[in-house]
Amino acid sequence: MFDVRLPTQRINTMEINKMTKGTMNTIHNLKIRSVDFNAINGGDKKAEFRINDHEYKKGDFLGLHEIDDNDNFTSDSIFVKVTDVTVIDSDLYPQIGGEFVLLSFELSSMSYVFA
């Protein structure tokens, strides 16, 4: 099987801040399990259910930091740009409505590995 991950570069957070300067977009740093990280990085996964605790909005970036099965961080991180935020409707799903969002996203050109 081929490794279809995007090429990565080393970059520091000051460079990321320069790239997003002048925008109202926020970078949300999140942990993500290896299986989901690989699916996103390979282009197979384009959405994620998350607890609605970050005030996500369209145009924001998610810094997805891979964790292994023991909850330890690996050295891999990627960035995705949020293309849609759907708040789960509490009328349709009273058990979870408002507590969760479906985040749709696309891989960003800001895909880097932090040293």
C-alpha cells in the first residue's frame, strides 16, 4: 500500500501566525486518533463530529495533532480549513442537540509537522 500523506514541512507557530495575520480566522488545536488522522491526511475523511466547545466557524483552521492508542502525541500534525459548521439540532436530537457540531473541512496548504 502506498503512503498517500501530503508532504510535510517543519514550521514554527510564529510563521503560522504570519500566514493568518489580518484574518479573523482562529486556529483550534485538537487531538485526534491515528486512524482518523490518517483518513483525513489521505483525503478519505472530510468531516468530524466534535463537542461544541470551541465556537467553531467557517474559515477557521483546525490543527489536528495525532495521538496514538495510548493517548501519547506523535510528531505529526496537519491543518484543515473548516468549510461548514452544522450545529446538531436539539429539536431533532434532544439528547445531544447543541452539544455537538459536524465540522466539514478540507486539507489546508498549512500542513506541517512540528519539531
